[in-house]
Amino acid sequence: MVLTADIAAETLLDWYSETARDLPWRRPDCDGWGVLISEIMLQQTPVARVEPIWHEWLERWPKPSALAAATQAEVLRAWGKLGYPRRALRLHTAADVIAREHGDVVPDDVDTLLALPGIGAYTARAVAAFAYGKRTPVVDTNVRRVVARAVHGAGDAGPASNTKDMADVETLLPPDESRAATMSAALMELGALVCTARSPQCADCPVFDDCAWVRAGKPAYDGPAKPVQKFAGTDRQVRGLLLDVLRGTDEPVSKTRLDVVWDRAGQRDRCLDSLLTDGLVEQTADGRFALPGEH
């Protein structure tokens, strides 16, 4: 026997109720706005880095209209070093639409959420499930790994397939909406804390006895090698260093001020050009540089 909806409902939901991390965006008093902010911030960013910034944002901008009224420069400064700052601008744009077209309340259905600027399939489903208890598959890297192992007996998930991945998770969700939403969170938690990519803690797994991967002898992943992400020396690092200079002042700065952050001129200039193209930096009439709207 492998992991099924019945087994998951019997074991995984109990495990989650006893061991789930107490994260602020999971608490009953957190509304759709708080969940949406958390989901945007958590993309490719660890919980430990997100949580303090999340609290600061909700205190400063408790409603979409509050964020929409902020300038892009204020939003980028508040984003700090979470990385991938275009997420901050997309959230800023989405907040404006939510405030103007949805009564300052984050929508509760997937299709309407998908219509918001910058909101993709994962985020829309996560908000619908975790903020509003909707029965909809929520699939991230951790969930795909759990399903690959527990259901299919593979060492890890292969290339993503939206149709197949959604169908796999759909079969594990209980019919009841609220329990289905909790199951989505439980699958995610299991992949994040127990069924990890490099060091799975099988002895602590609530579905150990029904895991197809364990029953198959834990075969190694035989798919294409996954690229190892690095940060040092990448354009991401250089872009971050350039933005750090601009976040540290409310006045436009000269190119000379930016040149000192990185000694490889070609890479530095390429990164500055990309920041201009992405709308994260603007150039003034006299050739200086600033965050959007600060000149």
C-alpha cells in the first residue's frame, strides 16, 4: 500500500495538528492580505528571513490600500534584503488593484486571484487554500517531493508538470474543504521539515509505513541533475549591492558611487542596466541614479 487520501487523512492531519510550526500567517486571525504577503515573500526565501519583515509590513501596511498609497521607493526599502525585489513591486501593483476593484479585500477564489497582476498559479491556490479554506491543490517543490516518494516511489520529483502535479495532489485531498486546505499545508510541512531533499528524516515521518519509496528500498533519484544554485559572484549579488546603495539614501547618487560596489565593470554595468529595465532603478536627467520616484 502507498500513501492514499484515506491514509493521509488518518495520519498526516494528526501529525500536522501536533507538530506544525506556529507561523503568524497560519494563525486564525491572519486574513487574506497577510497570507498573500507571506506567500510572495516566501518564494525562494527561508521562513527565518521572512517572518520579521512580514511583521513590519503588516504593521506598516495593514490593508492593500495602505501599501498601494506607498511609493515604490518606500516599498523597495521595506523589502530590504529578502531578494528578488521585483516581487515587492508586483505586490505593490496587486495591492492597488485589490484596493480599487475588490473593496480592499483579497479575493477568495483562484480565478480572480489569477487575474491580479503578478499572481501566479501557485500563489493564487495557496491564498485560496490557506486564507479561505478552499479545496484546491497547492503544489510547491516540497509537495512534489513528498508525492514523488510516498506515492510513486521515486527518489525525487522529475521535471514539473502542472497537470500531473495538480492531479497527484488532488487525489490526496479529503472531500471536506477545510480538511483539504489543512492537508495541503501538511504536505508542504512534511516536505519542508521531514521529507527533505538531501537528508530525509524517515524515522520521524508519519507516513513511513505507507511510503512507496521506503517500500522500494529508497532508490536514488535517476532523473536529470538539478543545478546547484549559488549566490556569490552572481548577477543577483551585484544587483543587490547596487540596490543597497540606493536604499541607503533618499537622494540620487552618481555612477561613481555605484561603481565602487563591484570591481568587474562589465558585470556591474550589465546589472545596473537590468535594474533600470526592471523598473527597480531610475536615471535622472543629470545622469544620476535613484529608486523609482525619488527624483
